[in-house]
Amino acid sequence: MRKHFNLSLSFLLAIILGFSACSPKVEESTEVIEESPAKFGGLALYTVRDAMGKDPKGTLKAVADAGYAYVEAAGFADGKFYGMEPVAFKSFLDSLGLEPKSTHMGGVTLDNADEQIAAAKAAGFQYFVIPVPPMGMFTFGPDGMGLKGTPAELVSILKTIGEKCSAAGLKLLYHNHDFEFIAMKDGTILTDYILENTDPAHVNYQMDLFWVTKAGVDPLTYFEKYPGRFKAWHVKDMNDSSQFAPVGTGNIDFKRILAERSKSGMEFYLVEQDNTFGLDPLEAIKISHAGLKEIGFK
């Protein structure tokens, strides 16, 4: 009996060992799957305005593919954003993983403010931005940009629209160029006047770092003077000829500015390049996104 048991055990072991030897070997994969880089930062769509005019959906996909996480619109007309109803625009951005952060509404007036605020809200935007003095108050000519009317008149408009935005759950920002930082004939500096005569609960600033630099002003001086008032930045670089340049290729010390982010009150930032001087804007935004990463923006 014992001998029979030993033979059976030997037979069973032989079968198991033979099966193992004949079984195909499972090779471990050595393929390394690279993850897509995390999206961060925003793009002002004014940078790619021509492409947005021709193919808004294809351009937005290219923006998402370039690594941006959110966008600022600059194309509102006839109640639509780039030809899309506000809700449809938001839906398409959602499909690309893009967030509708802010929108420039240069055509706003006291008469259409409610309508435009409602459209911005429906599209999912959080910030309603006035890019220049509205309602015919902005001037542009051989002598540069300027204000038609008085600072008090501009502030009155900003206050009214700012309170409307707050009531709708939006935040109003005023976007600067260079002239708001240069003393007017009576010595008034428009940015100072705006910030000193508006309530931060309803009106704040989108600081364009290029234009502040162009005016010969240090942004940090204003962060110190009016802390917390600069809720957004336009990050655009300046080359040695004082022209627009992709972020990281010019001479603006963004690392120094970024170090004072908390003091400024910055809640988000956007790449913008008004003119790319022959470089395809869709290529320029890729260069700028790489520049953001190198500088330390997240």
C-alpha cells in the first residue's frame, strides 16, 4: 500500500512539472507609457483671435492640447461667444477639459450690461473683464492710448457694472494698458484713481504685466501700494525692441513678480500675446506654455 502511494505521488509531481515546463512563459512588458503633462495656466484667446474666427472649435482643441487649463474669451457678439450660444460654448469647453475663466466684454454699456452679464454667467465664466474704458471713452491714435472723459466718469461706470456683476455672482476686473499708469495732464494716475475710488468687493484689476512694464512702472510697487487688488495677470513678455514676445523669451523678470503673487491678490493668470510678428500664434502659445513651466507658474 505504501509503495502504491509513493508511485502515485511521483506520477502526480511529474505531471505538474511537465505542465509547467510546457506552458508558455508570460513575458513582462518593458514598454513605458508616458502620461500626458498636467494642464495648468490660462490663455487669453485674443492671442489666437484670427484662428478662432476661422475655426473656433479646432483652435480650442489646439489650446487644450498645448497644455492650458482655462481660457479667457475675447469674442462676444450678437449674444454668442465665437458664434456659439453661451451654454453650447461652455459645453464644448467642458468636452475639451477647458475651464471658462474670464471674458473680455469691450462692448459693454450701462444699457446692455445686464444682458452681457447674463451671457457670461450662462457660459460659465467667473470674471467679467472690461478691457479698455467702455462706452466711447477709449482713445487710440498716433500719440498712443488714452481716456476720453474724466476718471470720475469712468469710475462711476465701473461701480455700476461691478455691483451688477456681484449681484449675478461674477467678479468685475478692469484690464490696463500703459496709459493708466502714466500721469495725466493734471497729474492724476488713472490706476490709482480707480483703485482708490472703488470698492474691492465689486471692482478689481487684471494687471497686464507687459503694459505696466511698458509704462516704466514696477508691478511690485503697485502690489505694495494696493495689496490684494490685482486678481488676474496677463503674462506677456517683452523683447529688447519693446515688442510682444512669447513668455520666457523676453526680458521681463517674471520670477521676481511671481514671488509676490500672494501680495498682489492674483487668483489666476493668462498668457497673452497681441502680435506674434510672423510666428504662428498656435506655435507661440506652445513656447509660452513651456516658458511658464520654466519660470515656475503652476
